[in-house]
Amino acid sequence: MALLFAILFQPFRNATQRWVDRLFYREAYDYRQTLLTFSQRMSSVLDLDELAVNMLYPVTRALYAKRAFLLLPEAESDDFITRFVQPSMKGLDATMRLRRDNPIAAWLAREGKVLDREHIDILPEFKSLWKAEIQELNTLELEVFCPIMRKGNLVGILALSRKQSDAPYSSEDIDLLTTITSEAAIVIENAMMLDNLREQQRRVEQLLAQTVQAQEEERKRISVELHDSVAQWLVGVSYQLQTCRALLSKTGNNSEAQSELAEIEATLDKSVKEMRRVMAGLHPPALDELGLTHALRQALEGLKPHGIAYHLETIGGPDRFPASTEVAIYRVVQEALTNVRKHSEASVVILRIQFERESVSVEVSDNGKGFNLSKTMKSAVSVGHMGLLGMSERVTMLGGTMRIETRPGAGTSINLTIPVAPPTIESSLEADEHKM
């Protein structure tokens, strides 16, 4: 009976203790709870946004600060800029920038301790602050600057506005801030490293996308120039040869000349066809004019002269997608068909395209001899043959996935899925400009 009473009484006892703590030791209780909660949450944080929420909100709540500002180094300039504010300042610009050589940032980096507004107003070294900087401190009502130090380096600044009561910050307040920033330092350093890596990855992906776009534009330019120059000249020469044959036929027995002309005409005919094939490969007009499905059907037609049959199956659509998506799919399929023609020894290729509301899926499969995927990928990197890797990179840049299934003697299947969104007005206008 006593054991049952103890079990039932324990939750009531804990709740009563918390109430007594709040009633008689409210400030100490709030500090202790803030530190406990902060330590627990920081143990699993790797994201700057999550860190800011878990850091700034408890501080403003425990210290009754009007606002808390977290300043972190900017990657490009290394200046400290406001990355997060709690609570947000609607209608006001809360962005503050402190250069590394700014007197406040320099003092925090050198001294490694909290700096309050009173010292900023009276110490001689802060007299070099610009009038605009002083005005900014007044506008944001900044009262305390707490350095966030890691291995002797200043990695961030936690700044607080005045208290809601306008009372000064106590020594206990400063101790709490110092403890929190000490615990947050390593988390901020790790989160910033991850954030910088993400930013670098985003820039690399953006650069790759721009490179691919520039490549496609160059392909299109070369295709147009070939069409308007060399292709037209070859067609003109073909017409001239036909005229010569007609004239020779009127002058008697010129069988040898007729035969030579016929061979020249046949060579020119093949040259014109090859030129048109190359131009279509550089930038297929059907992709712009008739859409992805029609352009892929034309690409499949290129297998016929090599004795390879094909089957095209479409599900849903076909809708028009952003140009980058259509070009990426076309290039991947084009590369896959080139590999089939050159290496697979296949007799049949099946191309399946499934159009869905938010994605498009493509499968290219053949009944060829297959290959050792791991060995082929390793050798491709070593010798610089980047076909398969380039296909994967194109798909990845658009947030898609690609999977290759193959083994020697069992054919090859390439599956890719790319998320899509309807073309924006801006992209449509841009596409129209390219056509003009």
C-alpha cells in the first residue's frame, strides 16, 4: 500500500517542487531551465536555422529582452552580419553589419567577454565609431554584445536589445549569456561549415547548369550556321550536278562522265543527309517545335540504318516542360541510343516515357550483350569517357534520379525520373526570344 502511495504521490511531489521553485526562486529557476533545455536541444542541432530558434527564443524569454540578434561571418567578406532576429522586426531593417576591424567586433575578438552599451559610450577606442553606426545601435536599442568564441577565434556575436522593463542586465544575466554562447560555439562552427558546404554545392550546381545551358546554346548556334551555310552549299552543288547531267545527256555518248557525275551526286546526297543528322544531333528542331516525344521518336529513327528495331511507349501527357528538363531528357536518351548503336549489339530497343503531374519517368532498355557496370564506370573515369557519368550528372542537376541495370549477357536498362514544374511566364518568354 505504501509503495502504491509513493508511486502515485511522486508526480504530485515533482509538480509541487516546480511550483515552489517558480514562486520563491523564479529567476534562478528560469536560468536553470533555460540552460537545461538549451543543452538538450543543442546536442542534435546541425542546421543554422534550427540553432537560431533554439538559441534566441530561450534567451529573450529568460532575460526578458526585447530582441536577440545573432551575427555570423559572411562567407564572401568575413564581415559579421545579422543572420537571425528574435522576434522579427516587421517593417524595419534589422540587418546589421560589423566589419572585422569594427571597434566592437575587434574588442570582442580581443577580450572574449561581454561588452555592454555603457562601455561603448565611455571607452576611448569606441569614439571611432561612425555616426551612422551609433544611430544603428540606438535604433535597434542594442544594449549587450556577447562574443561567441571557438579556439580563440570570434565565430559569432549574440547581441541583445534593452530589457522589456528597461532595467539593466544583471551579472547573473551575463553569466547565463556566457554559458549559452560557450555551449553554442562548437554547434555554430559545425552548422556554419555545413551551411557553407551547402552553399558551395548550390553554386557548383548553378555553375554546372549554366555550363550546360551555354553548351546547348552553342550547339544550337552551330546547327543554325551549318544549316544556313554548308548545308545550303551542298544542296546547291547537287542541283548543279543534276543540271550538268542533263546537259551532257544532250551531247551524245558521255557514259563515263555520266557515271562520275552519278557517283559525285550520290556522295553529295550522303553528305547532305549526314550534315542534317549532325545538325539534328547538335540541336533537334523538333524539340523546340514539336516537343519531347516527337524529338525522341526522330532519335529512335536513327537506329533503323543500323538494323535495330525500336518500340516507343508513352503513358500520359505529352505535356510541355521547362526547356532545361526536355533538353536533359533528350540528351540522356540520345547518349543511351548512341551506346546501343556502338556497343550493345542489340536488335531491339524499347523506350518508355511516363508523364505525370509532378515528374516524368523514362526507361531505355535493349536486348544487347550488357556490360559490367562497376568496371565500366571506373574505367570511364580513368580514361576520361564521361558518357554515363554525364548522363547521371544532367539528371542530378535537375533534382532527379537515374538507375542503370545491366550485366554481361543480359541487356541494359536505364531508368530516370525527373521532377517537373509547369514552365513559368519568364521561361516561356525566354524560349520565344531564342526562337526569334
